[in-house]
Amino acid sequence: MDLRQLAAVVAVVEHRSFSAAARSLHTVQSNVSTHVARLERELAVTLIDRTTGAPTEVGIAVVDRARRVQAELDALVADVASMNHETTGVTRVGVIGTTARWLVSQLLVALARAYPRVQAVVVDATTTSLLPQVLNGRLDLAVVALPVRDPDLESHELFKEELMVVAPLAHPLAAYQRVTLAELAEHELLLEPPGTAFRDDLDSQARLAGLRLRPQAEVDGMRLLASLAFEGFGAAILPASAVPPVGFGGTAGGWTRVAIDGVVGRTVGVVTRRRGLPSAPTRALREVLVRVVTDQAARQPGLHVVHE
């Protein structure tokens, strides 16, 4: 087994064909095919279904490990450079959209000032999409909604944010200034689907109160959920960071905020793989991230910094 074989398998899976993998690796298709075939012989398994070009179940497991090997090699190079008193290299960070809206620009500016040789690749996605990418090594860390219960991931809280309802002016909830969970349970709502940290936490709080929230629609993506509420599709329960000032964009006068009494807000934190030492660029990014959050989150309405 060698690194070229691992790189070939990863490239085939990521680019969905041997020819596209060869182009990405700047080689010819026959070389990629040879590397994959040799690795399959050594492991005595089929990694790529030649009919569909898709990875087999074993192939998926091998690719996940191969990505971690590649990430460790990248970290090795970066760490050696940092020992020469120069932190340099690439780090990949995922950020949920509602937090990315106010955090990413400040993070990139602060990173460039503190570590000018560190390049950050930022991925904007949902928590449910980001966590597997941290696990398989595509991302070095991610800012996501907590809690995260995977034993292979380690999380640290960054800030907590209050919850509120965004209701179109024509919706019955728009007549309220404050509501309780019991009052919310009387209406169909725009919610994230079960299995997301935000929805599961809401359902848990509702169950403790003997209530059940009723979905009008379920959307995995807080920014899309907020957009639907702003456009008048329905009322949504949202974290504070998902709600811009009233009159934002083309929604002037079309919706209102309603405070929610007696609920625990959302917690947002940073997640990394439990195993393995983060690279020097990743450690630098995390240091700057915590500093920027501590400075900026307090300026965002409804957000409260957590000091661990």
C-alpha cells in the first residue's frame, strides 16, 4: 500500500470516474486504474464498482481512512513549517449559515493579520452536512449547533443564542409580543426536521411541558427556513442570529419578531475530531476563531458568549 494508491481511490470517489480522477491528479487513466487495482488486490476486496463507478461499502470505509491519512500528511508538512517559527498551510473550516453571516468576514480579516501565511477554506452548510465532513477529514473543524453526540467528535461551546418566532404580519402569532410554548403548540410552524440538534432540542423542551410542536413544513437549513418566514410562507422558530433587523432586504414591514418565554436557546460550538493532533494552521485558526467570537458575538442581539 502506498500514498499514490490511496490518492487514486479518493480521487475516483470524489470525481465519480477514473478519467476525471486522472485529470485531477494530472496523470493518465491507466495509472489511476493500476493504483486502484493494486490496492484492491492487497486488501482482497473490491473498492470501486466498475459498472457504476461508485464506491462499494468497503470502498467508502477505505476512502474515509485515506482522507484522514492525507489530512495527517498535510498537517505534518504544516507543523514542520511552524517549528521554523512560521505558521503556514491550508486549513478547512465549516460554518453553519446563520453564524457565517456575521462571523466569516471578521474571522478571515483577523486570521490574515495574525497568520498571513495561513489559508482558510470555508464551507457554508448545515450542521447535519458539516459533521460527516469533520469525521472523514474533509474539514479540520466546524462551527455547528450543539449538542453533538458522536463519540469520535469533540466539541466546545462558543456562544448561546436566544430563540424567537418570525411571523408574517398576516399570521395570528404576529399579534403577540411574547408567546409560550403552549401558545406555539396551537399553530403549525416552520421547523427543522427531527434528527437535527435544533429540532430535537425544541421537541425535548416541548415534551417536558407535555406539548407537541406541529410542523407546517420541515426544512434542514436555518437560512432557508428563515427566508420562508420572511417571504410570508409561515411562522418559524429561529435562533437570534438567523433574524436580521426588521425591514431587512425586500421584507420591509412584512414580518415581525415575537419573543418566546420559558425556552432554552441554541448553543453553537466548535467541533473537531477526537483522534489526531490538529495541524498548526488549524490550531491557529481555532485560536483566532475563539478570539473573534468573544469580541463579535457580544455585539449581536440575543447572543451570549460562553467562557469555558
